[in-house]
Amino acid sequence: NKVLFENESWRLWKNEMAPRSGQECQLVVPSKRHVENLLTLTRDEIADTHDVFQWAYVNLGLGAGVWVIRTGYHRYNAKSVPHLHYNFHRPTGRDRVEIT
């Protein structure tokens, strides 16, 4: 996946394997540091998420959508790898979209 944005704490790329039917766009934003739980992020890492979200909204034209945080033990959050990351989904409005 081609990294579209990167700062000290995060990377952002489009998930080209998704979007599924009903999704116009899906983004993945993993933390650079190996973190599994949202509560173990530093204040700087939390502040850096603002820059990621702002960049995505301005540069990718994301006016609306759904941000999902996959945190904690992977058996309970549908992560494919045990690593904290955000997903962004934008439904098309044509098909039902479910986020696991």
C-alpha cells in the first residue's frame, strides 16, 4: 500500500482490497509504534491523530464517513493483526454497510 500521509506517530493509506459493495472508500491508519490498546497512546500520539484526520479531510475530500478504532485484544475487535489502527469507511448509500 502506498503511504499517502505520515507524521511522527501514524501512517495513512487507502485500503485497495476493500472497499466492499456499498463502500466508496476505506482508509487504514496504523500507529508507527507497536501499540495494541488506545489507552497506551502518548499525548503526542493522540495529538498527531488530529493531523492525520485533518490531512485526510482536506486532501482526500472526506466530508463525512465513519472512523473506527480497532483497539485491545484482537479476538474482540476483528483486527487481522494485534496492532492499534483506525479505519475510515465512507458508504455509498446504495448498499448496506456493516463494520465489524
